[in-house]
Amino acid sequence: MTRLYRRRHFVRCCVLIAGVAICGSFHNHLDGEAGAAFTTEQARDAQSFVDSIGVNTHITYFDHLYGNFDLLKEKLEASGIRHVRDGAVLQNDGYNRTVYGRWRTLAGFGVKFDVCFDPRGSFKVPTADGIAQLLALAGGAVESIEGPNELDVSKKPAWIDTARNYQQALFEAAKQTPAGANLAFIGPSMAFVKNAVRVGDLSAYVTHGNLHTYAAGGMPDDLYAKQAAQAKAMYGNKPLIVTETGYHNAMHNRGSQPPVSEAAAAKYIPRAYLQSFNAGIERTYLYEFFDEWSDPDQVNQEAHFGLVRFDGTEKPAFVAVRNLISILRDKPGAPEKAAGGTLSLAMTGNTASLAHTLLRKRDGVYYLALWQEVPSYDTKAQTDLVVQPEDVTITFPKAFRKANLYDPLNSSAPVQQWGKTAKVDVHVPDRVLVLELVP
């Protein structure tokens, strides 16, 4: 297939998406510990967060690491990630059976695909017959259909008309197919979201808008509000999906997007997933799962975006994401209804840089993800920053039966445990910790 065209970019902003609260509504009251000012927060469904985690793959790149399908299957299954973005391609029968046979194999342990259609690939013009053929080959593995990738940097003179006309044709053709009619439809991505106003309103031909939110080696917290506001020109108030974001580790690359160390990426990537979820993004696809080819000199950023190195070994970010999913994933057989509920708590101490996400599983157990939203890496000096943990006390009006603290970067097992308690003291670093609270 033709490689998805892409260009890394970065837009800074200072607030989250207007109208979308990080953790719901807040109400102050005094209770429990003397003098503690509690806020009541709406918890969100833990499994919904797990399902918001996605990753990009290139399964048709047979001459890259993705050609080692046994390794891809092993690592993807172990990661816990069950949402994958890849490209639409049709060639001869043997090729198609190989590619979509691999999709079906991954779907066998729960993987679902967002499939990106692009006029620079084999789908020059989207047709109902072509889409129906792809969906039949994929055998139910597809959950969403996406429009063209970053046409604004394609150097096509008529890219604006192409983006508009292709998306409309894709939507209308897919709607004519029984297998495609009820899928989600994600709009075209822009390399530079400011170009959305040039494309204009496509909201009639999408169910979801599309963002690419590369942080250029910086913190993941500043990426959403301004971009979401600019994307309204294309998508109105449709919910948003981030189909690309990530960090590369090509330490000798001097391009427009600075590298970060593997250690820093392991801190930033779980934070990016959580911050995106906090901002109301329905799903975030990390770019990407594998380092694509051997680049021992670490000069080409495109070879170093993966969670897994070219030699097949797992980077620290892979471990952190796998453990985060393992901790927060709901158990098989849990009620299908999303978990609700509120929690009253007070967080005191050095909280100026404290960020958090409150989740709840369907058995009633709460999970409070905590981290310092501060830089973990100096991109100019190319050095990891030593960030001292901040002491934070978390108090509750009523005691929990027990509490467990997890450090996903290092383990999926608790690193600290409490018996019956209404107060815990946590040393919060610049990586994600998870506090489990059992009623």
C-alpha cells in the first residue's frame, strides 16, 4: 500500500476543551477529617478508558518489522491494546487473503480496526463494491472508516477539493453496504489543524472528527483545546478522535520534531492517553506499535516511533501501557453497563502540578490515576529531567476497606498497600501512579 502521508506538528494551548470537565462536576463540603475540604467528583468508567487506547500499525509493510506477523500477534496480544488503525488496500487475491487473514487473526483476540481510506492508495475512488469487498475480507474486524490522511501536506494543488469530495464519496459509498452502514465514520486528518477552515464543513459526512496531536517532544497536556476549537470548522460539535500522536526516540535526528529518550516516552505516553481521555477524546491512537526498520545511528525519526524496538524487545513505554491496561481493564463477565458513581475526596500538599483521572470499575472499585504534569525531558539539552516526587495527602469522608498503589511503569502488582483507611499519603512523581480504592 501507499504509506500514509504525515507530518509532525505541535500546537500549544493553556486550557482543556471548553465545556468538557476533566472529571465531572465538583461540589465543596466539609466532612470526615477535621478541616478537610472535600470535592465530589464524577467517576468515569474504567473500561471506557481502556477502550480509548489505540495504536497505529502497518500490517502491509512486509519488508519492515510488521512483516514478522508472529511477533506482531504476540506483542499486540500481550499489550492489551485492542484498537488498531491501519490503511485500506486491495490488490490481488493472494495478497488480500494474506493481509486480511492477519486482520482476522488479530480480531480473534478482540482487536478492532479503524481503516483509513486515501486516494493515494489503492482506493483512488471509493466505491460501494470496493468497500464491501474489504469489509468481507476483514470478516467483522473493522469498527470505523476514516477519510484521507493529512492531504494538507500532500502537495496536491487541489487537495481541498479532494478532501471534501473524497470524504463525501467514501461516506455515501460505505452507507450503501450492509456491513458499512452502521460503522463509525472518522473525517480526514489535517497535519496542521488550522487548515480545517480551508476545507470547511464536513460534519454531514462523519460521525467523528479527527485530530493529530504530536507534542514535538513536549508535555501532552497542552494539545487539545485550541485544536478542538479549530477543528469545529470541519466537524462542528461531532466528538473527536485522535488518530495519531506520539514520541520518537531517534536521538540523532535534527528534524522539526525533537526526540525524547525511551525513559521520557514511558512517562509521557500513559499521560497522553489519560489527558486525551480527560479532554473528552473518545479514542487516541498512538503512532505507532513497532519501530519499522533498523536504524542503529538513530537519525530517521520514522524508524523510532514504536512501542517495540526493531529487534523485537519492548521499550519501557510498552511496559507502562501494558501494565496500565492490566490494572484498569474490567474483568471478563463484568456487567456491560458502564460504571457510574461519585467520590468525595480532598487532595492536599504540593498539588500545583498535580493531574488526575478518576475511574470506577463495574464492581464499584475506584481507581485514581495521579501524576505531576511537568516536563520530564529537556529536548534542547537532550537529557532526562530529575523530577522530585511531591507529597500529596488524599483524604476521604468515609474509610475504604483497603487501598493499593500501583506504579505501572515498573509493575502490574501493588507497590504499597493500606488496610482500612480514610487517608493515604502518596509521593507523586512525573509518571502515572494508580490508587485503587476498595469500598
